[in-house]
Amino acid sequence: MQTFCQRLAASAAFQRSVLALILLAGLLVGLETHAGLVARFGDLLHAVDRVVLVLFVVELVVRIGACGAQVWRFFRDPWNVFDFAIVAVCVLPIQAEYSAVLRLARVLRVLRLITAVPRLQLLVTALLRSLPSMSYVALLLCVLFYVYAVLGVGLFGRADPAHFGSLGASGLTLFQIVTLEGWAEIMREQLAAGASPTLTIAYFVSFILLGTMITLNLLIGVIVTGMDEARREMEDDERERHRAATGAPTPADDVAALSRQVEALQTSLAALQRRLK
């Protein structure tokens, strides 16, 4: 039975079917937001949704059955726990007053695309790995906002109190500017109010360059680094699963064995040279 579940769970047809099932579940949730469709086909939509839920349960049973007696191996993977939790909430007999929780769980079933598509899982893992480094970038951005907010109050606070009248208003204006939304109009307002053209242009242009261009590139660099680490970890996990499932050495094992043979050969040659001397 375990062998059958392993073959079924690893088959491409099974994985494509799960992906189609997740897309169908997401489509059903979207259709149920249309009052007209619910009034006409509400019973049919609910029946199809129950069938989808049963198929999700069957899918989990197959994946857990692939672990055999060692069921805990299934729950070692956080993504498997995520899938199990979503399906479990949908199966639980939730009363009417908690129907919002059930609707939320049904919407979250769409997020199972992350576990069904390895590349999406790689992206999410990279983002999670990048959070500690991104916090330092966010701290740098907060310092930049504070410095420019104080400068903005000093430079434009009297002439334009709506945008730079206080530290909070100045910070909110800078947040709008860093999104590149309407920053040129705000700059022209300061110039029309009699602010120094040189200082005004230097203030806005430097903030956009530092706050938008440089910070954005820093964030991209952090995410790319996290993605590279997540990709290497995923490749290592795939090799370990392949080794555990088949018992055959992976290409990395072959390379390591070849390296050991080369080292042994070099040692033998060195010993032979010492004897000849």
C-alpha cells in the first residue's frame, strides 16, 4: 500500500490533477461571490465544492500513506502542515456564527498553489529567508524618512503646512513621494510658494534617488540572495529524497566519490615519489 501511494503521489498525472483541483476550488470561491449565480446555481456550486473537499481529503490520505508507518515524516515539512491545516478547517463542523472562518479557509485553499508549484514555493521560501535582511533595509529607510521629514519641515513647513507642517505630515508626504505618485506637483507647489529652486530640486531629487532607486535595488539584492539560498536548499532536499526513495547514489555522491579517489591517487603518487628519491 505504501509503495502504491508513493508511486501515485510522485506521478505527474496526480500532481497535475491536484493543481487543477486547487484552481477549481479557487474558481468556486470566486463564483460564490456573485449573488445572481448563487441564486440560480447555488445548490450545484455547493455540491461541487463538497466533491472538491472530498478529493482534497483523498489527496492528503495518499500523501500521508506514502510515508507508511512513519506518519510523522509527513508533518516534518511545514508546507505539508499548511495543507493539512487548511483541509482540516474545511472539514470541521463549524457552526453558522463561525461561517466567516469557513469562508476564509476556503479562500486559503487557493494558496495551496504554493505547495503544488515548486517554483512558487521557491519564491515564498526566498521571501521568508530575506525577512531578517529586509528588516535592516527597512531600518535604513526609516532613518532616511526621519532625516528628510525633519528637513522638509524646516524648508517647506511655513509655506506648505498641508504637506510639511509637522513631522507626521512631512513623513506622510514623503511616503507618497517614494511611490512616485504626484511628487512633481508637490515640488512645483514649493517652487510656486517661493522656496529656493536649488534646495527644492536637490531635496526632492536626492530623496527619490535614495528612497526609491537605491533602496529598491537593495531589496532586490536581498531577495535574489535569499532565492539562491532557497534554490540550493531545495536541490539538496530533492537529492536526499531521491537517495532515500531509490537507494541509488545521486550525481553529487558520484562527484564526491570521484574526488575521494583523486585524493587517494595523489597520496599514492606522493608516496611513490618519496620512495624513488
